[in-house]
Amino acid sequence: MNAATDTSGAFAPALLDWYDRHGRKNLPWQSPRTPYRVWLSEIMLQQTQVATVIGYFQRFVDALPDLAALASAPVDQVLGLWSGLGYYSRARNLHKAAQLCVQQHGGELPRDYEALAALPGIGRSTAGAILAQAWGERHAILDGNVKRVLARQHGVDGWPGSTATARALWQHAEANTPATRVADYTQAIMDLGATVCVRSRPRCGVCPVATDCIARREQRTAQLPARKPAKTSPTRTTCMLVLRDAAGRVLLQRRPASGVWAELWSLPETDSIEHAPRAARAVGADVANARTLTAFVHVFSHYRLEITPLLARADVLPRAADRDDLRWCAAADYLDLGLPAPVRRLLQSLPEND
């Protein structure tokens, strides 16, 4: 959406007036508001709340202050800085997109909408948010908060992830976006969804656009937007081998380039305790004297993972020096590595050396 359209309705003016009085204007990516910082914040804010992102954002830009630094950084550093935010494909795509910008766009994020949206991990809404907030260009956005606001405001039925519902919401998003103060409007509608038009118990009494809200008028705020159709999450099981040497270091193994936790450092795994000896031998260790630690569950968006940790001394030193996918790691080094959150918590909860 490049051409400005008439937005003579009351929605944008009312929202901007509310933003001037109540909006969030001191977020770390707003000053300085560079394309790189806006882009990084938008990627971090996908599936993650602002309060959680702030600390991660500051740590990330302190280490990698601009696009060139990100593009040249080792993927392990990027994943280490991201570790704990989850959805690690976002970090990998961020890294790949930075490298493509260096290779194809002169080391900068492209200002062309189509070129920007085509970069890994960006897409239609994020591209609009970057162009609107970094350069003030008129582009609509449709993240999760905005979907909720517009579904209620305009009474849009259906799950926002369905094609027909998404199309209707995009039409409203484009129609409501003003021709001026686009950066402020973009932040305002995200703020409204995050702080007022929340999923449970929306604060309709302080909403600046409540007068025209169909969901409020029809008392359907609890039904809109419609939830994703229910689906039973399957349960999978795994046994993680916590192989520790005499110095207390733990053997880590890099996961494959695709699949869950792709390219992160984790623990050697097998599907069951019964198969643990074979999995240990594959990395040059023995688990004859292993003991089972307390099992726990990690919930993904589409399944539950039951994890049983098996702690053992590495009686035969694993040949980590001969393999790129194996490395010994001391507790002091965990923070600098890209580790899945449940693996990090497991390692930090280990009992003292036997």
C-alpha cells in the first residue's frame, strides 16, 4: 500500500490524541529511531511482550549496534544474545537478512516495500512497521495486537489466521492508517492493543475508540477476535544426556540446521532412557553410572515435550575436539551461548559435582 487514501473517519484522530497523552514514547528503540533498531525491535516483539523485550534489545544492540555488526557476527553470538526469547528462527532470519542487506542492498535495509518484505523473517506487516516508524511512510501493519483492536472495532468474525479474516482485517488496517503522523499512529495502535484492548478483560472504559467499537456495543469483546480452532497437542518424549567431566564442564551438542531449536547448542538426546547407552557411545561417553534427574515438560506451540535428564560422569572423554558439533562448556559460559530455555534452566539447576 503506497498511495495515501482518505481516512476522514474518527478512528485515527482519536487514537493519536490518546497516544499524545498515554502512549509509550520512551522505549529504547525509539531513541535513536534508526531503521536497524526499529527492525530489531519489531522482530523481537513478534510473539513477545514489550516488558520482556526491553532487556534483550539493549543487550543485543550493545553487542551488535548496527546492521554491519550483525551481518559479520558469528551465528553463535547472535543465538547467544537471543537465548531466552524463544522462536529462534527469528534470530536466524535476522542474521540471514542482515547478510543479504550487505550483499544486495549496500549494507542498509531497503526502503522499497517489496524488497524489504522479501527479506527473511520480515513479511508484509513487519515491512510496513519498519517503513512507517523509521521513515514515516504510509504503510499499514497487522500484528497480533492490531488484529485484536481491528477485529473488535469493526466486528470482524473468524480466526485472524484464516485467509478470509486476514483479508478483511488488512482492508480495515489500510483504511484506518492516516496520511500523516504514521509513525505515531503505528505505535499508538500497537500500544492500544497491548495496554487497553487486551485479550482478557479489555479496559473499554478508557479506550479512545470505544464509542464506535462494534464488539463493545454488541458485548462480544470476549468472542472477538475468534480463537484458533482447538487442536489437541501431541506429547513427545526425549532423554537428554547431561555428561559432565571431572572439572564440572558439560558436553553440549549443536542441533541440526533444521527442525526444533535449529543450530542451537543443546544436550545429546535419545528417545528413551533405554537407548541412552547407545547415544552416549555415539559421542564417546559411558553412562553406566548415570542417575535419572526429575523429568519436566516444555510446551511448544504445537506439541508438548517431556524431557527426562540423565546425569553421568564422562568416564571416557568424548571426542569433542574432533567434531564441530560437540564442545565442553563450563557454567560461566552458558550466558554467551545460544541455548534453548529449558536446557539453560536444566543446566543451571544441576546438583553440585558428585
